[in-house]
Amino acid sequence: MNTLEVRGLSYRYADGTAALQDVSFSLAEGERVGLLGPNGAGKSTLLLHLNGLLPERPAAEPAVRVFGTPVAAPHLETIRAQVGLLFQDPDDQLFCPTVWEDVAFGPQQWGLRGAALAARVSEALAQVGLAGFEERLPHHLSRGEKRRVCLAGLLACDARVLALDEPTSELDPRGRRELMALLARLPIAQIIATHDLEFVVESCPRALVLDHGQIVADGPTADLLNDEALMLAHGLERPHILRHRHPH
Ligand code: ADP
């Protein structure tokens, strides 16, 4: 069974903007996929659909399934724990006075308390390399550390798919490398919307290109990014690191 299955997903915002048109793809267990496309292509809109943050029309056949379960009522609570959405701006995601409380927030909603909760939080912080940060104030951390706290919060909820919106944006080189290494270590399916094409080359064997709400390419990252015509047609460019490599 696919981890994530999207079939014929279309979405229009209330003002009539057609943000997604007949989008279909699937994600296998543990697969890491780069989601590319110019600004306004529909990347964020697509990620929001993966855990039901944007409502589908009630009558429609659910277009998104996670481990076979439709992303629709009455499954939304379960889906929201399974699909961890990392917002572009970590300040939108962190709202507790300490790192510990922020990471504990999700599992607490699920009824975890006491030693089990403490163990879950410690484990999630260790996974993101932030053991010892428990009492730190989230808003005093670097942007890279904030992103890792957000990720720990998702892992503490036992997320089985991560949907990441521009995870490397506005990070310094070290923060970016640390985050890339961390994502590469996580054995969880990931869909990563990004303009950081070098990150996609290094971290994602497969890429999707979205433009005007439609998937215009889906395949091995190197093949897509080496296709200069495809890149130019969709407002992207072949990343510098590929220029030093032979296409195949
Ligand atoms: P991307 O993440 O690829 O930059 P978005 O998913 O943010 O693209 O946007 C897709 C399209 O939907 C764009 O045309 C954008 O202007 C439009 N859009 C995004 N959010 C809203 C909204 N809340 N209301 C109306 N239109 C929106």
C-alpha cells in the first residue's frame, strides 16, 4: 500500500483561483520527493491538502489517502498526527514558552502523560540533535534550531509522512547542511516543496514539477533537472552542481 496516494485532486480558492488541477501521484514508504515549481504553482496548496487543512468539497470522492485512509472526516485527527506538516515559517508553528512544552504539545493532545510523554519528547529531541534544549526558549533559537524543534514536534506525534514547505529557506550554510543531514536520516516518507534545487539533487531521488496547479513532470531528479527545456519552461533552472556532472 502506498504511504500517500493523491488521485485527481483539484482545488479552487473561494475567489475562484484554480490552484490545483487534476493532480495525481503517490509516495512509497520512506520515499523522499522534491516538489518543484515557480511561485504560485500550487505547492503550498498541495501540502495543505495532505493533512486536510483545506476542505475538499464534501460530495467529492476523497482525492488524498494516507495508508489507504481518506483525508476526510471522520479520520482527520488520525491523519493530522500521521502527516506532519512543517510550515515555511517556524514562528508560525512554535507557540509555547519552552522547547519541551512545544514538542510535548502534540502528544499531550493524544493523551500522553507522565513518563511516557517525557520519553517521547526526549526521543524526538534526540532525533533532531537537540537533546539538552528542553528548557530553552523557542523564540531565542536560531532559525535552523527552530525548524528542528518543529520537526521534533511532528516526530513526537509519530508522523509517518512529512510534508515540508521550503525547509532550507533562510538558513545559514551550516543550518542548511544540518537540516539536510537530519532529513536524510529520517526513515519517513517526505515530500519537500523547495526552490533549493541543489538540496533536491542531493537529497531527493525523485522530483515532481508543478506549474499552474498541474503536475508537468514526475521522475528521477537528475533526469528532470538536466532537462533544460523543461526547467526553463517552468521558471526553474538547472542547478549549478549538475553543470559539473555528465547528464548520465
Ligand atoms: P506556491 O506554494 O507554489 O507558491 P500556492 O499554493 O501558494 O503556490 O498558490 C497557488 C495559487 O493559489 C496562486 O495563484 C496563489 O495566488 C493562489 N492562492 C494561494 N492562497 C490563496 C488564498 N488564500 N486565496 C486565494 N488564492 C490563493
